[in-house]
Amino acid sequence: MKKTVKQVIPAAQKKIIIDALNLMLKFLQDLKSEDENVHYKMFDILCLKGMLSGEVSAEFTMSEYDKFCSNHGVDFPIYS
């Protein structure tokens, strides 16, 4: 079994994600598109928002964790 690093996403950071999803949802609704892919995205956004009401975590292998800073330009977040 591979060793991993797991970080629970705090409420304040989940709110940032929810706010972004709300903006995207509003944009897609304003398109008034008949494209079924747009409707699938809107459905998925609602599902994601629902999932964010529970505990959410990100898990990385040690290899991914070790490269996090060079891959993303920021240190791996450690929330307390």
C-alpha cells in the first residue's frame, strides 16, 4: 500500500469552491443553451455543491506531495 498525505478541506476553502461553482452555474443558466452538455454541467455543479456539504479531503501519494510546490507554484496547504 502506497503512503499518502491526506488533507481535509476546511469550511472556508470549501466556501471558495462553492462560490466559484455558483458563478459558473449562473453563467451557464444565463446562456439559455439547448446544448445537453451545458445541462449536464449544470447537473454536475449541483451534485458537487451537495457533496461539499460533507467532509471533503484531498489525498496525494508521497510522490505527488513531494512535487506539489514545483507543479503548482505554492506549498502544500496544511490547515489546522
